[in-house]
Amino acid sequence: MVAMRGDVDLSARHLRAVVTLARFGSFVATAAQLHMSQPGLSRIVQQVETRLGVKLFTRASRRVSLTEAGREFIPAAERLLGELSQQIQKVRTLDGEMRGQLVIASLMSISHHVLPDALVEFRKQHPKMYIHIREGLASAVQEDVRSGLADFGIGNAAGAHENITAESIAVEPCYVVLPRRHRLCAQATIKLKDISGDPMISMPTDSGLRLTIDTAAGAMGLTLNHSIVTNQFGSLFDFVASNLGVAIVPAAALPAANDYPVVARPLRPAIKRRIGILRLTERPLSPASKAFLNIFQPKFLAAIGRRE
């Protein structure tokens, strides 16, 4: 049980339910995320509100929103869950063997290639750790960190929430990915204006990568032809290989040489993004997080510099 002020006792299950409901704003999505029935979730939320003596949520058709009391309570609940998770991890390492759960929020471009390599090595060293990877766009990574759902995030360092600290920042360049018979394959580098008339395979409009690319194009007076939009890098490379268009991707997402029949060339002038390890400012990295990052960071730095 987690003791609250005023002799109100709430379990971690209670706190996790209301924190997740606040994040998703839907009983349906929250019940699915927590692997419980909707009636069961509703009972837990009612128990929390009854024990606190206040309403945390306003129900309206299929959506719920936080009341003023809810907006005050949820950040405290997130901090308690984070502190509890850290203490559990510390206790589980007392016998010298790391156990517990590690939740990592990551940009999809990084989880596509570099993250799996790091996970293989981490799993060999710490086989009793349970690992949960939450892939998403930049906004989702930051929200997972801010809410306490993730132990840390790997995402855009620019524009981080005021409660989030970005550490170990690296600058990652972007590359143009072309079908092997494209007219520009013979060039060592490619300018954005060279591909401004080509159909492009792109990430969604709300992705940080798409925003960075479109901002750079706009500054040059260019409008790119986003012909096909996908949120999976595997599909993106398949589409390029099928001669459906060209793409711009960050270095860490580039596939191995023989994975796809495509060609990658650096952009000049370069389009870059700043990638960092994101954590709640008041929540230091756990031993498990540090152990994973010791493996991940050299692999990431090698990936973003391997073609420069």
C-alpha cells in the first residue's frame, strides 16, 4: 500500500489506474492498457475518488477529463509510482543479480535498428529483467517520461517539457534514401532542391522528423511532395525499394547495406536533430536504466556517425 496524507491508503494499483486513465482519457483504452475489464477499472477509480473524497474525473460520453482536483492529484500519483518503482529495483539488486521491469520510451527511428542491438546484449547480461519498449513519435516519448510510465526516453532534446531533463545529447544527421536506379545515386551528396520534385515517402505530419524536414525545406523556399505517408520505417524502405519515391531519414534508422535495395546519401546542407536521454528532473536514472544506457549509447553514436 502507498500511504497518502490524511490517513488515506491507496495501492499502487489504484494509482496506476488513475494515472493511466488521465493519460488516455478513455476507460476503453485504459482498461486495454492495464489488461482489466472496464467495470473493474470503473470500480477502482470510484474507490480512489471515494477515499480521497473528491472527484478526479468528469465523465462525458466516451471521454473523461480531469477536474481541478484531478490535475492537482495526478502529478503526485505519478511521482509516487516512480519512487516506488525505483525502490523496488534497488531491493531486487541486493543479491547482485538485476531483476524487475525496465520501461523505455523511444522514437520509432531509433527502435527500428539500434535499440534491438542494445537489447540483445542487455538481455545476455541481465536475463531476469523484464523490458517494455514503448515506440512512438516525439510527443508520445515525452509524455511517457513526463507521466512516469517510462523509466527514461530516447527522443528529441529540443522542446522538452519543463519537468524533463535531456542528457547525453547527440546531433544526428539525416540522409536521403533512394532506389538503386535513381538518377541521383551517382552523387556523393544530395541537396534538398535536387529531390523537391520527387514523390516522397514520409513520416506523419505530427512527427518531429517531418517537422524538421518541412521547416528546412520552407527556409529554402521549397515545398516537398509527400506522396506516401507511413509510420513504420520498414514500410518506408520497402516503398523506396519499390521505386515509389525517395525518403529522408535520420542516420540511426538507416538499414544495413544488404537489408534493402536502396542507396543512402548525405544531405548538404545537412539537416540534423538533437537526440537525448530524457528523464524526469526529480527522478534519477535507476541502476537498470544506467546499465542499459551503458550498452545503448556507444551503439547509437556509432550508428549516427558510421556514414559520415
